[in-house]
Amino acid sequence: MKELALQLKNNSLVPFSIEDQDILKEFKNNQVLKAKLTGVRKERSYLQLKLYWAVCKMVADNNETPGWQTKEQIDFQCRVNLHFVDPNLIIAKPDGSIAMHYRSIAFKNLGHIEACGYFDRAFEVMAKKLKISVDELLENAQREA
């Protein structure tokens, strides 16, 4: 299953970005595709999400700490540092330990205002990791993107 962002233009669905176009190219011309579409009550910023992942990649590329070396690890470390857990999925195990499920930042799982708050706090975690300001962090990531 592939997931991509689409925009409704003139009653047709079109890929939102070049990356989304590339995903769509993986399918054959005239192939029937099954889709589950969801809209967002208040639009989330796809560009903001792309910036987040660009920052995660830049942080991963600029440190040598184990567990902080891929963009996915950076994303996970931010969720852990910010205790970004799903309160409905905290499980007490029989051995007394607790398992927590970290929340997803996917469009379907996180609203606009919550996403903005999470990204602001995550950028602070990443800037602190590189010992630079959030402004420097964002400027560097935008330059590299």
C-alpha cells in the first residue's frame, strides 16, 4: 500500500508534490486503484511536514550519537523526549513494566494545531541536540532541502 498526498483540482485528484508524482508513477497507466480518502478539518501543512523530515535528516547527518543516526531514529527520539504518547495505549504488562505507544504525526492522526505544537517542540529538541538555535536549525535544513 502506498500513501501520497493528493489535491482536488477541477474535479480531478492530482499529486500534491514531485514526491507524490513519483509514487503515482509506480502504477500502470489506466490501472484501477483503490483509495481511501480523508480530508482535514483544518488543513495541515504538507510543506511543514516535509520540513520536519528534512530537519530530522539533517540532524541525523550531523551527529554520531547511537540511536540518533537516521531520520526515523531522530523522529522517534523526539517523540520519546516529548513524551508524545497515546494515552489510550499505555499498557501495564504482567511483569510490572509499562509499554507505551507513541503517537503518529500522520495527517489522519494529528490535527493542524496539535501538529504545529508538536513540530515547534520537536525542533527545540533537535536544535538542542546540535547545540544551535531553532532558527539556525530551520535555516540550515531549508538550505539543504
